[in-house]
Amino acid sequence: MPGPQTRPEPSGSVADAVSGNWVDRHAPIRARPYLRLSRADRPVGTWLLYLPCLWGVLLAIFHSGQFGLFDLWIIAGCGIGAFLMRGAGCTWNDITDRKIDGSVARTASRPIPSGQINVVQALAWAVLQCLVAFAILLTFPLPAIVLGIVALIPVAIYPFAKRFTWWPQIFLGIAFNWGALLAWTAHTGRLEWPALFLYAAGLVWTLFYDTIYAHQDKEDDALIGVKSTARLFGERTPVYLARFLVGTVALMGLAVVFAAPRGEILALVIALGGPWAMGWHLMWQMRRLKLDDHDRLLELFRSNRNAGLIPVLFFAIAALA
């Protein structure tokens, strides 16, 4: 089994990046380690951070019945912010996990443990990404700005969670779905129950997809003492995934019901199609699940971009109905 001495490919590519990704092929050579540090060569994580933002703003539009030019900026600003904050979070994660990453086959080729970049450079890159994201956040209403600042707390804690709890995926869910709260609040000016239910749905969804993801590393994690839901659940993982599936659909359904304008029955039915259809996608993932097939696990994890886009489509149609 590869240990700390594992070295990256001569090109500097990261082991679990998409083959032939744009960073490896087209980015300036000096920028590549920084972009890899931000996971720009693995965009699915940015999608998973951005999708709850889209859910939040679209459900808020559905709730209020109002759509304006500022909503277009919320959508665009959250997209840029998701890219930047996912990059900053991953950079911080790699700084704190640099010794662990060097001992895990899948992560030993990352920029810090492979020697492509040092800790000081990585920290400066994280700060730069946060500052640009903060500049975007300042264009939102004050309640959304406050929420955005508070979001830094779970981002800072998450890399350490696997050292003290078997449920680090909960901390990831807290951080990754904050956009549902922020985007709703950016549109409405206040935090309300539909946003909270939507946030809870996203958190449970994160438990679903990140447990699948964590099964790739369970052998290495066991050797170095890193905790995860994959190790905790073991062969009972499908049972827990089924529970997370039901929780995701139920909580998102509640968010839709609480957000629905009175008397808009057709729009309500359309919006409820979002969690219903997403649930079928999660069921499809479970049917294809093979806990010891790393390629299949990575494929299923990545497919959650499509799973999360399903409610986006239904919420958008409902908002226009």
C-alpha cells in the first residue's frame, strides 16, 4: 500500500481528478498547483456547494412571487462565491491534513504533500480567495452578510472533525449547505422556516453522498485512525443511505410546503416534483452501489451534481408557473 513517500505523476496531476481536465491541459503551469489546491480540476464539489444556493433563491422566488434583476446577481454571485469558498475551504483542509494526505494513496498526489506548493503559499492563497468572496458578499443585504461571515466557523472546524467524531460528514453538511440559508435571506431579507427545512434537507443529502465518497478511503483511514461514517456504518451503509434518502426527500418536501403561496396548487405540485424526482435519483445510486469498487464509488459521488440539479429545474418551473 502506498505510504507517505508516494509521489504524484510527472505532470503533477492529482490522482482522483478527471482525466484530461482543463487545469492539467490549459491552465498556466505556475497556476496549476493553486488551482489543484482549490479543486478546480474536480468541479463536482463546487456544484455541491452551489446547488443549495440555487435551491434557496429559487424557492424564495417561488415563495414571494417576485423576481428581479438582483435575483440574477444572487444566482451569479453565489456561483462565483461557491467556487471561491470551496477553493478556500479545500485549501484550508489540505493545510490541516497535509500529513494525513501524504499517508493515503488517493490524496498523496495533492499539491502540499507532493511538494508542488508549501504551507505559506497555500495559506496566502486561501486568504486571497476568502477576500474576493467577501467582496461579493458585501453586495448582499446585511442579514445575508452576517450569515456569510458565520459560515466561516463550520468551514474552519470541518478539517478537524474526523479526528474527534465518527460523523465528520455532519460538519461538512453544515458548511456545504449554508448557501440555502444565505440565498433565501439575500432574496427575502430574513431567515424563515422554509430555508431551515431546505438547509436540513441538504445536510442529510451530504451525509448520503459523502458517506459514499468516504468508502474510497476506509482502509487507509482505519490504518491512520481517521474517523468517518463509512467506517462507522461498514456493511450496513445501504441501510443508513436509505434513511438519508428518506430524510432528504421529506425535509425538502416540507420546505416546499412551507414556502408555497396560498392557493397556488399547480405550482406546489410542480415544486414537490423536485424532491420526489431527486429521491428516485438517490435510489438509482443505491442500486448501483458497490462498497469496494472505488471507481463506482467515485462515479456515484459525482452523479450527485445531477441529483441536485433536479430540484433546481422543478423549483424554477414552479417559480414561473
